Amino acid sequence: MSGNAGETRQFRINDGENSAEQIIQLVYQALKAKGHDPIIQIVGYIISGDPTYITSYNNARSLIKRLERDEILEEFVRFYVENHDD
């Protein structure tokens, strides 16, 4: 054992499933295809947790439910910061 027993480690398992980024893109495209405003719908889902904000078209609702809402927010913040880092 190493001396790092009290430290918190974080890891992610890549089990072949879609990444958060991929899921968000797929959900965005499904909402757009059905004529919804994807931003408004995804924000509604994040705030409320109500999956009916997300269409079931192309399995989008099932996909988004694979993610925790904080994972979705984390992905949005990461994207924003990486693309606005001056």
C-alpha cells in the first residue's frame, strides 16, 4: 500500500457506452429534429429532473437518463471554459 490512503481518487470507466458529450449531441439533434428548442428543453430537464422535457425520438430520453444532471452541467462548463479560455 502506498501513503496515499487518505487521498481521494477519481476515475472514469469507459465501458463502451456513449460519453456525456456524445449523449448531449445525440439528444440535441433529436430535439432539433422534432422541432423543439434544444437549449430550452435541456435546461428544463436539468432544472427539474423531469425526463418529459426530452423527446423519446431516437432514444434520446433513455440516453439522457444515463447521465446524472451534474454530469451534464459539468460537460457544459467544461465546453464553455475550454472554448473561452483567453
